[in-house]
Amino acid sequence: MLKNEYLLDLLKTVEKRNPGQPEFIQAVTEVFTSLEPVIEKRKDLVDAGVLDRLVEPERQIIFRIPWIDDNGKLQVNRGFRVQFNSAIGPYKGGFRFHPSVNISIMKFLGFEQIFKNSLTTLPMGGAKGGSDFDPKGKSDAEVMRFCQSFMSEMYRHIGADCDVPAGDIGVGAREIGFLFGQYKRLANEFTGTLTGKGLSFGGSLVRTQATGYGLCYFTQEMLKANGKSFDGTTVLVSGSGNVAIYAAEKATQLGAKVVAMSDSSGYIYDKNGIDLDYIKLLKEVERKRLKEYTVKHPDAEYHTEKGGIWTIPCDIALPCATQNELDEAGAKALVKNGCFAVCEGANMPSTPEAIEVLFENGILFAPAKASNAGGVATSGLEMSQNSERLSWSAKQVDDMLHNIMIGIFHACDDAAKEFGMEGNYMAGANIAGFLRVAEAMKAQGYV
Ligand code: NDP
Ligand code: 2IT
């Protein structure tokens, strides 16, 4: 519970200024709670108005996206870019295409991105964007026309040294390709203004795998520091998209057995261990629903109850689908069945109530802004490669990613210890991420 009067007052202002934005308020509340001991010690940062400025995005862009579907009918969607903070580098963060997208979700994601990008140690500010467009069930031609219309407005707000978008839910290699093509055409320049590009036009090796791999590298380091490892463990991975697939792949390489995955319709439980090659075929190539898994694996179970995946006994849970997917009941089920670590691949997948249950029961908890930073870190490496017009080998990028994730774990661990919260990596991540941005904001004056 937040007690510091200055932070309580500021939170009230944020609530008043942002009505009907529960996800944004949730993200701000968590960060403020972690920052209490920092604020007590660092009056200079309060005097510099760092927090008052940090909670207000530098710029928010909202626009109309008209496009024509395959039946010749006009469709209209809404587009967003929240350029939250540029204190330590150009705005950086993904685009999300999902029907649930609204300004609250854009702002929570943009806010989280500030601290996450700071933790990577690379020069990247925080941003997020996207649309309430749903790519599901659309033809490639529809997705292309939508992406072109989206970029026709977006291109004037982004640039390699200004704002560098990437993928997120509903935005993968196909969408980035269409977006890049339209950007290049309108801006009349070939620059690294988007990351997650195809390998033939400036993309980085390992970017596809980076968030999932990075999650496992962070988790591995956290487990090591607590006398544990992936070896021989049973793992649950929620989601079956980009992050989930490569988290499952790396966890398996590190000796775990992944027994369950999910999508928004249900989850599969395969006690023999998930057949990842088949998942990749279903999700990355054929764009089918997860339910189809049982066609090839009739022994696997498919269930549809929401949150049911967390009732499967496991040692480690990796929520990799979406925000607030792990609630209090899910956390209690994990604890009851002997789970010892929850490591977040998605952004803010655990509700505050779930996190409380995990802490009360001594479960190791890896917070998203630290543990899923491997994706954006590798985007940062893609930007470096584009700037020097060179491409690095997979091993080079993977080694750098691995080292960055090890560094992030220790930054969180050290900050938690320094401020008297040893083992609370959530507080450590918020504090370490904040301090770098705060020093830069103080140095740059009231902007
Ligand atoms: P994808 O679109 O590739 O996959 C998303 C997965 O999550 C799908 O299985 C999807 O199921 C499921 N999902 C999405 N929305 C919901 C929902 N409302 N309820 C239940 N399930 C849902 O996205 P990513 O894998 O890229 O992203 C997953 C998470 O990781 C997000 O929180 C994202 O912000 C975060 N992240 C992504 C990074 C990246 O580099 N891509 C980097 C860091 C974080 P269905 O197909 O049924 O919709
Ligand atoms: O949430 C995230 O960090 C991402 N979706 C990746 C952002 C990026 O710029 O690579």
C-alpha cells in the first residue's frame, strides 16, 4: 500500500486526469509503490519534478484509418502512437493490432516501455502504438491495405532518430513488412525506422526469438541466484504467439518439459511435452487455432475454461499472452500445486492480487519490464546494425542478448538489495529502470 503523501497526491492527479483508464492507473500504481523508498532518499528528483513529468506522455497521436475490405466495403479503425518519454533515446516500442486496443492499453504499455528500455542499458525512450484492427481472419491483401493506410498517417511521426516502432500482439513479420514498405515509399528513404524487419531488408537475426529466449535467460539467472535451474522442471507457457513459442523453445533447450500452451479460446495440455515444431506450423505458417493441435496429438487435452491453464501442476509458469491473464485464483492454483517461479513474458500479465499471492507464498517472481526486455533489447541491436549498415551473426546477437538479460537480472537484484527489498525483483526493476531515466530528466531541465 502506497503511504508517501507526495506519491499519493500525484496518483490522485493521474487518476483525475485519466478517467476510464484502468490499465494505465494499474501500471502507474505499481511503479509508484516500488519507488517509495527512492523518493524518501532522493528529494532532488522530486524537486526536479521528474515524476510529475514522467506520468504525462510527451505526445499522444490518435487518428482515423480508413481501408477497403475484400468485399469492397469501407472499414474504419482507430490508430494510436503514444510517445511517452524520450529522456534517454528516441521513442521505441511496438505496435499492437488487437480489437481491445484503446488509449488506456496504449498508455500502460508505453509507460512500462520507458523503464524496460532503460533496463536494457541501450539508448531508447518509451513509446507504444497500434490499432483496434483485428488481423484474425483477414486476408493478406486486407492486412496489407490496412497497414498501408495506418502508415500513411504514422510515417510523419516516426523516424530512425525520432521514433522506432516494432511488433507486438497481432504485429509480426508480415505486418512489419507491409508497414516498412509503405514507410519507405512515403518517406523516400531506406532507414531502420522499424525493427523486426525481414532478414533480407535490414532485420536482425534472433529478433524473432529474442523475447522468449531473453525471458528464459533472465529466468535462468534468477533461478541460479536462488539455487535452482530449468533442468528437469515442468513448465506452463500461456499464449502461443511469438513470445510463447520461443520461450517454450528455449525452456526446452535448457532442460524443461513444457506441457501446456494456450490462446484466447482455450489451452492444450500434453503431458508428453508440447510438440513445438507442430505448434510453429499451426501458428506461424497456417495461422490456425491452437485447438487443431489435437488433430495430430489426440492424446493431448484441449480445454476452454478461462484461466484453466494455471490449474495444471508445474514448477515454473511463464505467462506469455496478454495483460491481467493471471489473476488471484490462478496464482493460488499455482501455489497449491507446488509452482516455485512465475516469470512474465507478456506485459503486465499478473494482476496486483495475483502478485500479492505470489509474494506471500515466497514464489520467485520475474517482472515483465525486466524479464521480457530481450525483445526490445534485440530491436536496439537491430538499430545498431542498421546504423552501421552491417549484419551481425546469430551467435553475436544471441550472446549480446544473453549478456544483456544477465545484466538486467543483476541490476534488479542489486537495486532491490540497496533499497532494503532483497529478492523483490519487481521493486528492483522499477527502481533501476526509473533511476537512469530520472537522472536524464533532471539533467535536461523542465522539458
Ligand atoms: P502474438 O500476437 O504473437 O501472440 C499473442 C498470443 O496471446 C496469442 O496466443 C493470443 O491468442 C494470446 N492473446 C492475445 N490477446 C489475448 C487475450 N485478450 N486473451 C487471451 N489470450 C490472448 O503476440 P506476442 O507473442 O508478440 O505478444 C504476447 C505478449 O508479449 C504481449 O503482452 C506483448 O505485449 C508481450 N511482448 C511482446 C514482445 C515482442 O517482441 N513481440 C516483446 C515484449 C513483450 P489468440 O491467437 O487467440 O488471440
Ligand atoms: O513490449 C515490447 O517490449 C515489445 N513489443 C517490443 C518492442 C520493440 O520495440 O521491439
